[in-house]
Amino acid sequence: MASTWRTLAASLSAGALLLTVFGCSPVDSISSSSAQPSTTSSPSATATPEPEPSQTAEEQQSTADMIGQAPEGAQDNALTVLDTLAVKGRAPKTGYSRDQFGAAWADVDHNGCDTRNDILNRDLTDKTYKANTHDCVVASGVLQDPYTGTRIDFVRGQDTSAAVQIDHVVALSDAWQKGAQQLTEDERRNLANDPYNLLAVDGPSNQRKSDGDAATWLPSNTGFRCEYVARQIGVKQKYRLWVTQAEHDAMANVLATCPTQTIPADGGVITPVQAEQQPAQTVEPQPTQEVPAPQPAPTQEPAPQPAQQDTNVYYKNCTAVRAAGKAPLHQGELGYSSKLDRDGDGIACE
């Protein structure tokens, strides 16, 4: 009996020794485990990532730096670059106004001359300048118009300035509906004033184009169409704009006639367009006949009518003028006022 008790005591001593070695009870183990912070469920264990900057330091350049620069794909094959542009449907025009692209013809390159006159200076030849403007304001010049292939003699004035207009190759309204809504204000201002997207052209052609894309309007000068759509592709690549399917197909059809056409690398027309030569007409000699000299009809000069300014027609700004379909306004027309005519050339809201 005594030996039995000794055996039992030895067993109990061994169990105590084991508990001492492992140092915890099952209950202690559960409590200790639950007291440890979870690395997967505890909010304090999840690090909040720092927001990434929207642009790298190299991309955060001054807004004027990209003005006039060719896109990255300059001198690349135009068809190849066209296939890199996104093809999407046209977004709603909701919210569009000219003011979304900054003040018209702002001096974004800070050379002391507004964008309109910068382009006239670039694209016209045989220029003269308005006095005391430091050769900024073009008074006259000659344009070899790329859209019609004809020569236009430009003379600055109330009734003559509109003969040459500055066209946005990618119209601002078209750009707004194809990605420009997502651009920053500075990028939209750059797009509106970028010499790469601007050409001095025949005024009536510019009016007919309006905000059309390549699917709805192309220059009547067929010899310029390849370079025209290639420049549109370059602008859309530069400003991350897209094309519609109809626009893509129209561009591809034009470039199919000139498969080696590249994206223009400068701000002006690469190949100067010469005025189209009209074939000389041959006049067959006619038999001589005695014809009495016609008597000139008396002419009567119409009395000049003074320009009437209707004080009931008022436009707050050029946005209102364009919304009414009255841009540009010439001095003497209803609604014209000097405050709308920024450069004082007699044409407001150009």
C-alpha cells in the first residue's frame, strides 16, 4: 500500500514538472492568443498608402513649355499614329463654352503679342505692321491659303480683316466632346493657343468648317488634305483626345491616298501651298462687225447709310455673341461694342 502511494506521488510530481516547463495552462494560452493584435483584421495594422502625385516632377513643367511643341509621334507615319488614338463615341456638348479654353488669343508665350498676330506673322509673307506695335500687329500681308490653294491679300480693317481667319485645326468644340473636358484649365488654354493647332486660312472656308471633324469637313484643296488630317491626328495625340469611328474612317480614307504621310513636326504648313494656276483660256477670233459703241448707263451712287447701333441689342461677352450665332461682330453691326473688340481692329469675338 505504501508503495502504491509512492508511485502516485511520483506521477503527480512529474505532471507538475511538465506544467512548469511549458509555463501556461490551456486557458492562459487562449487568453494570450486573443490578446495579440491581428495583422490582418486590426485597422491599426493596415498602413494607409500615401496618395501618388498626379504628375511626375518632369511633367510638372510650366504651361507655356508645351506651346508649339510637336507631339511625341512627330515624323511618325500618320496611319500608324491614327491607330494609337482611342475610338469612342462623341460625348455630350454640355458645359461647353469658349471660355472653358481661356481668354481668346491670350499671350501665352509672353512675347508681348497675342496669339492671333503671332500666327499672322508666321503664316503671311510681305507683311507690314501697324505703327507703334513693335512689329506685332500685322497691317497687311499675303497668305497662300492651304484650305483653298489660292492667294489672299490681307488688309487689316473693319471690312477686310475677316478675309483671313485663324482656324483651330481641331476645333475647340470638337475637342471638348472628345476628351478636353478631362484636361486641366492650363491644358485647355494651351490647346486653344498652341501654334501647332492653328493655321491662318481663308475666312469663308473657316466659317463653313465651323466645329466639324474630318468626317464632316475637309479642305477644298485636295492637295492639302493629307497634311490636314495628319496634323489633326498629331494634335489629338498631343492632348490625349479621341476620335469617333466615323472620324477615324474618314482620316484613314484620306491617308490611304498618301500612305507615307507623316505627322507634322512644326507649327506651320510643312509644304507651302502655291496658288492654283488657272489654265489660260483660248479665245477664238470673231469676224469684225460694225457695232455701235454702247452708251454707258448713268450711274447713281447710293447715299452711304450711317451705321446704326441698336441700344436694345446687348451682349455681355463673346460667349453670349457666339451662343446667339453672331460671331464675329463687325463695327457698326447690331450688338457690337468696343469692349468685345480686344485688339481694336473693328472685329469683335473673332
